[in-house]
Amino acid sequence: MHAESFNEVLAEHVRRAPYLLASLLVHVMIGFVLASVMLLTREHIEVPVLTVDAPLPPPVIEDPVEPPTPVDPTPILDPTVVDVPLDADPTDYVDAGDPDQLSDAVFETFTEGLNVLGIGGPPGGKFGGPAGSGKSGSPPPMQQALADALQWLADHQSPDGQWDADEFMIYDRYPQQASSDGRGSPVVDVGLTGLAVLAFLGDGNTMSEGRFRQQVASGIEWLRAVQQEDGLFGGEVGNPTLYNQAIATLALCEAYRLSGRSIALKKPAERAVSVLVKARNPYGAWRYQLAPNGDNDTSITGWMVFALKSAQEGGLAVDKSCFDGAAAWFDSMTDPATGRTGYAWGEDGGGPGSLPSRPIGKGDRFPAEKSEALTAVSLLCRIFMSDAGALKRWEDHPRYDELRKQADLLRAKPPRWDDDRGAVDFYYWYYATYAINQWGGSAWRDWEKALGRALVPTQRRSAQPDNFHGSWDPVDAWGEEGGRIYSTALCALMLEVYYRYTKVLGG
């Protein structure tokens, strides 16, 4: 064995040193790379989680909420019988209060919707609340008569929402009792539904509020359902077509305003109004035709004025020329010597200052001289089309002399239930009641007493529930066409005169 000296060993290590250093350097570099990878991996994966032990928040304990008491939207009440002697004066049951209607202190807080035509008001109108509230100003017997009338109308509404002129008795509440009678013509269902809805609206009911809100809502929905794309309600049915349209439009526009201008009713109301505007004769008024042909008459024009005034009150656009044309028509048909407003031109119309028209063959049964229906229409429309801001009293009206003569004609023919002599005229009484109420003073006090004597004792009443209680027999000139729904709805509207419309002169 060869023995190596120290020098030989040293020389061999020196010879190998570069390779060892290189190997060492390579291992160091590899170690550095591996350490870096492990560090980066640890930073991305091993994220420390900080845990803090804290007490849980206390549980929230809410006060128990009691469920709302269910409300029957259409309560059915047994009729209340009030014995009123036939010769009694219903207005004597309460203090007259403010007979000249000079104070408005009790309704100073009513600030919404009290313009020229204060329909419905909050609630009912500027002059009080619904009947039976004790604040409406109407005597208790008249309040009771109105409540019973509205209940009868509610009982005879069809399930689909309409008031059916010739089949309403199908919905009599008491099948064991005699069936109600007084059929009307089926072509006026649209107009009768409008009248019934107006009666409920006038007493403070809306589509969402009031005891009869369900009746209002379903009545309005039925009108919407039968409205055609062009805005016409139902179809063309001859002369009643525009009467139907005007009354249904009035009801829809009142419901629209009282709903807070519901978007669901705006378009139907606008389409309904457009039918009325298009039917007007240029520079004139209206008659029966949907397409203008130059004919005008006072009766249909009256309904048009109120429908368009209601639309205007609700914020819908109405051309001012509609009211200008109506005013010009009333002027042309009014005899300045007597104040009487006639029906229409031509042989059948009678011309300016003529007596009211009558249904064919009914002139002898219902003498025209017992009525001032068209004068009442003219007076009421002229009142509501007046510039209230320019008037402090009626004496300031530019046509005061004619208005006074018209009011005097109405005062000379107050409501009087004389069926034997053909003096019953619901249509006349309706317009005249609102006109004289606006005129005020002693004229209204006298008319109010006559109205109570005419309506309260003649309303159908019964000690035991029957199918007539609350209604009025359709015994006037137009009762054969309108029927029991027509007579009852119009009488209900008359009893709402105390609060349905705002006073144009404010007091």
C-alpha cells in the first residue's frame, strides 16, 4: 500500500478545490430557490385567521302585532222604518242652522279639490260629510231616506257590476216576498249604471273607501269592460247613446278624481271625454248623433257640460270651446222676456222659450206646463260655467236678469208628488234642486221644504223587509224608459244636494 505524504494529500485537495466550490455554490443556489418557493407558497396558502371571542348580540324582541279586525265591505242592514206623516215637513226636524249659507267656518280645512265643481269632496263635498254623519246639514228623515235608497241600489246591482234596467229584480233579497217591479229599457243600462255609481260617489264612497266602496269599484269596472277602443261605452243604441255616454263619463271622471287620479282610470276617462268632444257641433252644442250634424238640444247639452266640467276638475284636458259653445246655445234658446229656455230649433223642438219636451204619446199624461226642466238645466249649467272669481254675488253676473227670471220660474213650480195630474218629474226636480241650492236664500229654503214633502213620504217603506223598501216608483214622464233604478238613483242624488257640490259663490 502506497503511503501518501502530507504534502501529497494537500496537493490533491488543492487540485480538487475548484470543483468542490462549484458544487457547494450549486447546492447553495438550489437551497435558496427551494426556500423561496416554500416561502411564496406559504404566503399564499397559509393565511393566518384571527379569531376574536365576543359575546353574541341580544335577540331582538318585537312587540306582538294584533291582526286587523276584518271588515265586511258590504254590510247588509235590516231596513229602519221611520214613520213620516204625509203632510209632515221633513225639514222641520232640525234647526235650519245657517239658512242664508253665509258661513263656511265648519269646512275651512277642506282644501283639496274645491274648485268650481266640488264633486264628492273630502268627504262628500265642501258642505259636509255623508248622510247620517250628522254634519251634512240635511234633516234626519232625509238622511234616512238616502241611506235606504243607497241600500236598495246596492241590493240590486248585478254580480258583474252593472245595474240592469229590465232584470234588476233577479237580485231581490227576499224571494219569499213579491218581486220588485218597474222595468226600464235595456238600452239604457250604461246610463243607469252611471247614475247609480254617481249616487254612491255623491255620498262619500269611492273605489277604496266608504261603506259602498265595493259597489263603486265593481260599477266602474263594468263600465271599463264595456268601453270600446274609441272610448264609447257599450254600443250605439239610437237616441240614448250620447245620454249613456255623458252620464257614464261623468261617473268615471268623478271616480278618477276621487281616486287621486288613478293611472288605471286616466286613459279610459280620456277616451270617454274624446267621444263627447268629437260629437259636439262646431261652434255649437250636442244632440243625439256621435258624428256632428248641426242639430243641438238643451237636454243632452246639460249632461255634456257636467261630464266635461268633472273631467276638467280632475285635471283632464278639455277644450274651452266646448263650454263656450254650450253657453252660446243656452243664450240662443232662452227667451229674455220670460227667462225660459227651450229645447231645440225646428217644429219638434219648439224654439227659444218653449216648454219642455215629452216622450211621444205622453204629453197628455204629463203636461209640459207642469215642468221647467230645460230652464233648470240652463240655469244650473250657466251657474257652473260662471267666472266665480269675478263674482261676489249673483247681481254681478252679466246675465243676472235672465238668471233671476229662471230662478223665479223654478220657484213657481216646486216639487209636488201629484201622480194623478202628471206633476212628478224626477229629471226636472234633479236639475232644479241643484240650481236653486246654488241660488240660495229664501228660494232654497222654500224648495228644500217642498223637496222633503215630495220625496220622504212617497219612498217605498215597509214594516217587514221587502224588495221595494228604499226605492221610488218610476211614475214620471221618463219612468217607463229608466225604470225603478232611474227614479231611485235620481232621488238619492237630490237628497245629496247638501254636500255633493261646492257653492260656486262660496257661501
